[in-house]
Amino acid sequence: MTDLSASIKPAAMTMNAHSPGLALRSLVIGLTAFLTVVDLFATQAILPSLARHYGVTPAAMGFAVNASTFGMAIASLVVGFFSPHINRRTGILLSLTLLAVPTSLLAIAPNLGVFTALRIAQGPCMASAFALTLAYLGEQCSAMDAGGAFAAYITGNVASNLVGRLISAAVADGLGLAWNFYFFAALNLAGAALVYFTIRRVQPMHAMTPAGPPLVAMIAHWRNPRLRAAYGIGFCILFAFIGTFTFVNFVLVRPPLSLGMMDLGLVYFVFLPSVVTTLLAGRVASRLGTRPTIWGSLAVAGLGLPLMLAPHLGEVLIGMVLVGVGTFFAQAAATGFVGQAATDNRGVASGTYLACYFCGGLIGTAVLGRLFDSFGWHACVAGVGVALAAAAMLTFALKR
């Protein structure tokens, strides 16, 4: 669940000519987004199997799987600082090619420590490739193309959450855990090949160069109360999202639900409604305002929490749909606000936001995993509710 729309829209709006080949470019950015971040959450579909394989608790395995968010947090800041000086095509190709290395090595990780280190190593590669792809798109698209590019990004992003989990469950169920990681390494290389044949060699636009030192810009952004609130909202959103969709897997495979591995993968069709609804976030936020949009989204996610405590699969699935729709929608609205609130150095602002966002995912895994192991699923869901409530309180600061 990643969203860098704030870094794409302002840059794209500075160009006036309609770019040719919009449909092909939208397909490319959607596929690139999919192939870049498909590793991030796909492994959640096989969490129970990995926990049995390594003989560890759900909290320990959940933290290891989501450790990639730590690497993504660091890379988000670094790319935000140095993006204007990085050749887009070369950076994306190198990132995707290198991503295949730790992904394939996960197949032979001898213990949980090595597995965690490899997941952390995946993070910078995913974040760098994704951020540079969107920077390229933002610089090369015209204002008329920006809406389609944003829609393609969101679609590829949400599809990676759905299809990635389906693929992971199917491959692991049919061929074993090791082949699951080999398959995803092949997808990373396919993404590199796609970029090689579709992205042109162009230099970054001068308009994207920050006006001052990145560190000074980051400090200035932190002094802005609206941006601070947005960073906190991003932290809380992934905290809640990770807590829900990491540990619900262990609930689904236990009695009374008792789903098999392939059934667990099919459960993630719950993300399908998010593909449609998230595309409307920008339009809804511009019409209703950012604060009502985020509050409404968080309320939808909150309504899903009690349903996930039910003993019946249908109610649990409805709850997962509501949490997915609400958190994706709130995330899209919050990142759009960052792009508006940061009057300059938007790349640094977006990088800082994403660093806070991914830190929320990692800390959420640790805190909610501890609650899950010690007190059970009800305590974990209560922790998710607290995170959503905190995000709602922070939203009061998002004034125009």
C-alpha cells in the first residue's frame, strides 16, 4: 500500500503539451508499479506457512515479513533528497535488477534473522524504483495526461496487493515456499526488462531541482503544523493497515474459519473494491475537502473492525473490505494534501511523508504483533482502532 501521488501531480501540471501514447504509458506505469511493489505485501498470504517453517510466533514472523518497510522508509528519504541528480532510467533499471537478488535469496534463508535482513534489503530497491518511476512520469507527462497517469499508478498499486497475494498463495501451495520467492525474483527482472524497452533516456527537468538544501527543506516542512499532521496520519494509516492484514491471516487459518493456503490467497479479492474506490479519492477530496474525506474514510475502516471479530467468514470478509477501502482512500487523500501543503521542495516533503508512513508499518507490526501474541486477535483489532482514532484526531490540523 504505497502512494506517491504528491510527487507526481505538481510536476506534471507544469507541462502543457499533450503527450502521445497516453494509453501505452499508462499501461507501462501501471505494470511497473505492480512489478516493483508486488513483493511488499504478497508474502503476507503465506505468513502462517512461513511461521511453521521457521518455528516462530506470529509476531516474530509478521515483523520479519514487514521489515521491508524499514528499508523503504530510509530509501524514501534518500530518494527525496537526491532524486533531482539521479538519471531516471538508469536508477529504475538498477533498482529492479538489484531487487531480484534479495528476493531470490529469501528462498534459501536459513533462519529468521537472515530472512529479516533480506526483507530489509528489498525495501530500498522497491522504494527507489517506484519513486524514480513516478518522478519520470511527472516530468514527462502533460497536464492533460496527469489524471490518467495517477489512475494507472493507483490501479497498479492496489492490484499488487491483490494479485501479489494470489500469486504467492498459488505458487507456494503448488510448488513450495522456495519457488514462491524465485517466481517473484523473475517478476522483478520482468519489471527491469519492461523499463529497459519502454522508458526513454531523458534528463530530469530543471524545474524539479530543489531551491535549497534538502535538509533545510525537511526541517522547514517539520515546522509546518499541517505537514506534521499529515506525516502522523500516514504513520497511523499503515500502522492500522499492516496490523489488520498481517495478523488476520493467522485468524483465517485457525478454527472456526480454518482456511487452506489457496483459500487464504483467494480471500484477498477483498482488495478489488479498493481498485475502484481509490481512484475517486482525488475527486472527492477536491469537492468535499481533505478533512471530511479522510474522516469519512477512517470511519469506513472503523466500521469494518468489529466485523472482523465475528466467527463467520462472510462477516470477516466484509470487515476486510471496509478496512481496505477506508485506508486506501485515506492514504490517497493524505498524500494529495502533502503535495498541496508543501509549497516548495515537494520531493523532500513526499519522501519525508513516505518515511513516516513506512515507519508506521514497521512499528505497527511490532506493537500489534505483541498484542496478538499476548492477548489475542481482539486486542490487536483494538490497537488498530486506536491508530485510526489517532489519525482522525490529527486530521483536525489539515486546514487550508
